[in-house]
Amino acid sequence: MGFYNFPSGAAPGFASGERLVFPWAATMGKKLKHKRREIVARLRIQAAFDSGLPELIQRIAEKAHPADVAAYLYELDPDARDQRLQNVPAAVLVRLAEFLPMEDTLRSLGHLEAEARTSVLDQLPDDYLVDLLQALPQDERDAWVQALPPAKRTLSNSLLQYPESTAGGRMTTAFAKLKADMTIRDAIEHLNSLKERTEILSRIFVVDEAGRILGKVRLRDLTFNSRRNLISEVMDSDTLSIEAHADQEEAAQMITKYDLLALPVVNEDLRLLGVITYDDAMDILEEEITEDMELISGIGGERGDQSYLNTPVLRHFRRRFLWVLVLAFTGLFSGSVLLHSEDVIKDFYILSLYLPMVVAAGGNTGSQAATMVIRAMSTDEMSPGSFLRVVWKELRIGLLMGSLLGLCVALQIRFLLPASANPEAISVLTVAKVVGVALTMQVSSSTMTGAILPLAAKAARLDPAVVASPAITTLVDVTGMLIYFNLARLLMAV
Amino acid sequence: MGFYNFPSGAAPGFASGERLVFPWAATMGKKLKHKRREIVARLRIQAAFDSGLPELIQRIAEKAHPADVAAYLYELDPDARDQRLQNVPAAVLVRLAEFLPMEDTLRSLGHLEAEARTSVLDQLPDDYLVDLLQALPQDERDAWVQALPPAKRTLSNSLLQYPESTAGGRMTTAFAKLKADMTIRDAIEHLNSLKERTEILSRIFVVDEAGRILGKVRLRDLTFNSRRNLISEVMDSDTLSIEAHADQEEAAQMITKYDLLALPVVNEDLRLLGVITYDDAMDILEEEITEDMELISGIGGERGDQSYLNTPVLRHFRRRFLWVLVLAFTGLFSGSVLLHSEDVIKDFYILSLYLPMVVAAGGNTGSQAATMVIRAMSTDEMSPGSFLRVVWKELRIGLLMGSLLGLCVALQIRFLLPASANPEAISVLTVAKVVGVALTMQVSSSTMTGAILPLAAKAARLDPAVVASPAITTLVDVTGMLIYFNLARLLMAV
């Protein structure tokens, strides 16, 4: 108990955690009072790590929240952090591990003696342990697993069979199970013996002799009912569950949709294997969303577990460069259209004033449509039949935006174009017509492209975000030039 | 109890929920077994709504999970859905409300008699009730609040003082409070009387005489300790909490960072006002992320609570058009650079082949950098001192990408450019030099722009996502043209 605040006199160098007063606190107003504990905790953590004494680090780190210890470490510059991470005592690493980027946890574990490392691994929650092991090269993983105590080794091997991104790969087995014919008294006794080893007691699952899930009870059902009642009398025979090979994103979406605390994971015969908890669901959603946003901006490759600032330049480079290179060479198609429109440009140079506008309007509206559709696919339930409804909606939006934008710009040309910009004295009305119609066509076709490409990608079982912004922009750059110059040829009778 | 599955014979037209077998199930393999309940539930919901009988709808809807009822309604076409929403019985609406878009809940409430409506409002969780009221026009809101029973009216008025997007605006007051000098026996009796009216019992807070927060206990601390113990002996005197006027995003981030189930919300004197639960945190994070993604693609305005498909075309149009219009006219700056580069273009028309590439490479790399920085700011803790580290990192990434891309394209020009594309027979080496150097400059300056603009927006207390993709692309379009043509003038000695 007593996670975040420090009992009086717990750490040297501070008179009393409860009464510590900062002389400048009064000037910073009431809000600070509220932040005081946080600041005190931070100072103690810093003092402990600065001292370099393992006993002191351990004493302080056990009382601080591990998220605060991690936050302290990641505000240091990289060298200082690495040096401190090498000296994290094993007992501290057990609590800190889940709050560090996985690569750093692995590195810290690497600095420990084999025996200390095995002991840390043995104490980690099983779902996190499996994530860690999955990040290791095969031979190292085998060696680490071999060193584990037999029970943990069997468990790890059985969990390692589920790929990282499945429900089975994310589940924990540290949850409480009861039998339906137990009395509440027996159940409470049984849970009492387990309570230190289970991640979550808010949801307790009931299984039959074969381990198949029968329902669930909440701790409050046990606490507020007579201890003579049977579990079967108070349980909720709800069987909402997910198959272990299902995608982790599906599990996270079920947890959000039904506001669950824990979702049971079962095998094909409905045998209960583990649970995924609400905090795992939050992590999964954050990961998937970051992945989507990065893909939308043309950033590829494995994200890694490091924060932005702690990822080396070369790794950032590797994740970004391929797309940039591919898109650059794709840009030659636009260039080629431009090169072959020399006739139009040289005769009607005034058209170059509106060329970037026509082209960019397509990129902008295409990206908007793609983002809306991608987001809708990941948060709403879109049935396959929604395809036509999406296309019909975007068609109307695109036509509306395109024609209105075309009209606005045509009016601007008709009434506001300075004669100095038009030395060849080309009919202003014709220019307005070409630009206005081109904008209408470019915006409505780009909006449709932006909506259809992600839907098509999904139908082809690709991540819809792959074909988002940069791909669409590059594509509609070409269509924009083609529309603009061919329209000019047509209306200006080149 | 019994939320998602139907006890045998609960609904007419089905022999027995437990034993119902679909003849085609065998052919669809084992996975289906797992989905059977879901399908049965859906069919029952559909049959009930199709019958139009309020008693039947009520009986079925009370046994189904409200998320499933909502999912059924939102797969109907809009007219059929509206017709069904008008006929939702009051008792069903109480459970269904939170799973519908807020506008639809308000509309369904509007169809009820005043008395039935007040009764529904009275039974809604207080945090959701306040969200609903905040969505109403002032006069309607006042009328609805006036009709509430006195206790609920006072509560609503006190909660309505916190803006929607603050911690206070998202908190619920339906949580359990205990005094430190109670025995566990008294505490359990007290909680038993409250258990139907509290949202969460996994975290119970302990307060002093003045209502200031002293700590928390978990239900397991009460269940597994002797009932003669005092609450003060088992409580965790943790005071992690948030001030009611703090931003909701800050609350959600604390919940994720510390893996909390419930975060206490306090006033300036640390008096406990309410709690924010983990599921609210998930909702807040989803909202903020969708908002970010939309802003990044130049979609503005109030999102509304409707799903993509259920938002009318005109509303989509309103949210997207302003940005498109502004960006289109900003595109005139690029056009104007192009117009004033007539000298370069007409003499060295081969340069037009590489113009779109140089310009677009800036947009692509600028958007990448902006997305990385925006995402890092919203998921990591970036201190003000991180500014220089971000700039330094992006400078190196930009230079690396720019020079490598410039080199690749220069080599392509030197060795692969067909002579037919270059009728003026301009020195290939000079073209390679202009394009290569322009790409290096454009990519590195755009990367810096993409990184700095969101940081600057944040420093100016704007949402960093506002200045993302479309704004950056439009800006670097201009710089790209300026770099390209001026470099050509310089190196080709026009």
C-alpha cells in the first residue's frame, strides 16, 4: 500500500513528506498544492538515482509509482539515462519493466546476472513476459525460456504459440476462476489465496469441469451476498468472449463497445484460456491509431517501442525515406504531363497562375475524404453494403465542394484579376471558365478517389491507411494536370 | 443479471435460446458456434422491433446488451431507424441512451411525454445527463432541468458549471465514499445500500469530515480483511487526483499513464467532487485522436456525435469547405511564383518535368515530420526543453533524406533522361545539379517547417494539429517553387 506518497521520513534528506513546504509554493497559487506530492516524489527519485546506491534506489523506487520513475528517466539525456538503466536493481526492474520501452527493458535485463534476470522474468506478469520474449531473437529467447522455472516455462511456451497481434498474444492468464458449485464462502477463501497473483479481481470467471466458460461474477456479488449461496446462484451466465486467434484490434473494439473491464479469451471449444483487460485495450487502440496516422503521412515500417525523441535519426530515416523516394519518382508522371503541355503553357501563360491551385485542391479534398472514410472504418461498424452509401455520399460532397469552389474562383478571375498578370490579353471569361470547370472536375473526382481507394484497400485486405494522403495526393496531381490542360485545349481551341 | 444471452423461451418465436441450432451452422465451422449467441440476440432484437409492440420491445431490449440494440438500429436505413427511434419505450431509452449518438437520444426524448421524459432523465447516470443537457439550447435546458426532482436538479446545476471539456464536466458523482474511522463491517453495510447507484465499486474513496480526499480502498481490501478492522487500517493513502477545471485530456492521460480504474476529481481545497472512470478516459482519447486526425487533413468544426454515414452531406460539406477555400486561394501564391518564372520556364522547358517532384517532396516530408511531432506531443511527455532536441533531430533527418533523394534523382537525370525530353539540348549535368540541389534544400527546409510549426502552435496555445498537413503543404509549395526557379537562375545564369 501507499504507492505514490511517501510516509514521513522514508527518504533521507527530506524532513517529512507530509509537511514539506516549498518556500516558493505560496506565490504559485493554490494549484500547486495539488502538484506538491508529485514534485516531492520526483525530487526523491532524482536524489536516489543521483546517489547511485542500489539500496536507496530500491527503497525509493518501491514507494514511487513506476510511471513516475520512468518519466524521470526519460527526461534525462540519453547517455545519463543509459548509465542509470544499467544500474537498476533487479527488484526495481520487476515493477519498472512495463513502463519502459521494451528495448530498454531488454537492455537492462541484459546487464543483470543470469540468475537475477531469471528471477525478474519469473515475477513479470505473463502477458508482458511473452511480449518481451517475442521481441528477442530466436536463440536468445530459447535460452531465456529454458532458464525459467518449469511451471513458468510451460506457460510461456503455450502463450508463445499465439502471434503477438492476436487476442491470445495479448491475454494474461493471471485471472481468477471459480466453479459454479462452490459456495461464496469457499470462493472467497480460494480468491484470498490468489489475490496477490491476479491482475484483476473486478471480474471473476466461472468454468465447468472441462474448463469451458459458464459465466462471470463480480467481487461485489460475493461481498454483498450471503456466504452460504452458491456461485451458480449469483453468477451472470454471460458468454461474451473472443477466440484466441482473433485479431487484437477486434478484442479492443469489443472491450470499448461493451464497456468491459475484462474480456475472456477462449479456444475453439470455448475453454477459457485467459483474459484481456481494459488497460490492454487502451494500449492496443493507441498503437493502432498511431500506426494509422503514420501510414496516412507515408511513414512505414516497424514502430518500435521507443518514444519519438529516443528513436535514433537513422531509424526515423529508414521509416520515412522509402515512401519519399517512391512518391518522388511517381511525381515524374505529373512532370511528364506538364512537359507535354508546353503548347498550352507557352500560348496561355496566365494559366500557370491557377495551376498549383487546381492541382492542390485535389490533394486537399482527396485527403479529407480518405481520412473521414478510414476513421469511419476503424470506429464504426461498416458492413460491406455500406460501400455504395459511402460512394454516394462522397459524390454529393465532392460535387458540392467542387462546383462552389469553381464558382468562387471563376468570380475572382472575372472581377479581380489584374490586367498586369495577363499580358497576352487572353479573354478573362475563358480563363474563368477553364479554371472554374477544372476545379469542379478535379475536386469531385479527387473526393471520390479519396473515398474509394481506402475502401478498395480494405476489400483487398490491405490496411486502408496505406493508400491515404501521400498516395492519393500524388495520384490526383496527375489527374489535375490532365484535366486542366485538356480542358484548356478544348475551351481555348488550341 | 443475464445481460447478453436469453433464458430459454424468453422471446416468442424461438424454441430455446440455449439449444437453438442453425441448419447451416455446421458448414460454417467451429468459429460460428462462438458467434451463435450474438446472431440469436440480433434476430430477437429485430423481431421485437419489427413487431412494433412496446411490451415486447421492452422485454427483449432489457435482456439484450444495449450496444447490440444500438448496432441493430444503425444498420437500418435512416428512415426506418428514425421511425423505430420514435417508438422506443421510456424504460428502454434509459439503458439505450448512452449507446446512441447524442442527437438521436435527444430526439427520442423529445418524442416522449414530459413526465416520461423527466423520469428517463432522472434515471440516467449524472455525467451523461449533464453531457446531454449541455447539448441543448439554453431555454430547453432550463425547462428540462426545472422538471427534475429537487435533488437531481441541484446536482445537475452544480455539474453544469464545469465546461464540457474539463475534468469536472466529465466526472460522475455516482461513486462510493467512506470515512476513515468506519469499521469494514459498517463500510460493507453502507456500500450494500449504495451498490445499485454507483458506477464503479472497484475503487472506493475515503474522505475526512470536510469531504477532503484521504485515500482509497479496493473492494478486495474489504472482502479479504477482518470485518472488525478500521478503514484507516486498510486504506491506501494515495492522493493522485485532478482539479475539476483541468482539461479532460489531462485527466485521460493520467488514467492511461498510471493505469487507473478511476481518477478522483477535486476542487481547489482537495474536496472530492466526483470521479472519472477508465471507460470515460477511453472515450476522451478516441475523441481527441479523431479530432487530431481530422485537423491534420483540414477538416474543421464541431464533430457531432453521429457516425460518418449518418452525418448529412451538408454537415460534411460545412466541416470541410472552409479549409479547402482558404487553401485554394493560398495556392495563388505558388501560382504567382510560377507566373513570374516565365523567363526560366520558357528558356529551359525541361525543368517543368521535375517541378511537381520538387514541390511534392516538400509536402510529403513536411507532413511526415509534422505527424511525428504531433503524435509525440500527444503521447509522450515533451518538456519545453525538448524543442531544441526535436529541431536538431529533424534537421539531421531532413538533411539526410534531402541529400540522398537529391543524389538519386540527379543520377537518374544524368544517366536515364531520354534526349527526346530535352529538345533544347540543355546540359544534362546542369539540370541534374539544379534538381539535385533544389531537392536537398526543399526536403530539409520542409522537414524543419513540418517539425517547427506544430511546436510553435503549441507554444501559442493552439492545437498543433491545426497547422499540420494541408497548411504545411501549401506553405512549402511556395518555398519549393522559389528554391527551384531561383536556383535555376543562379546555376543556369539566366
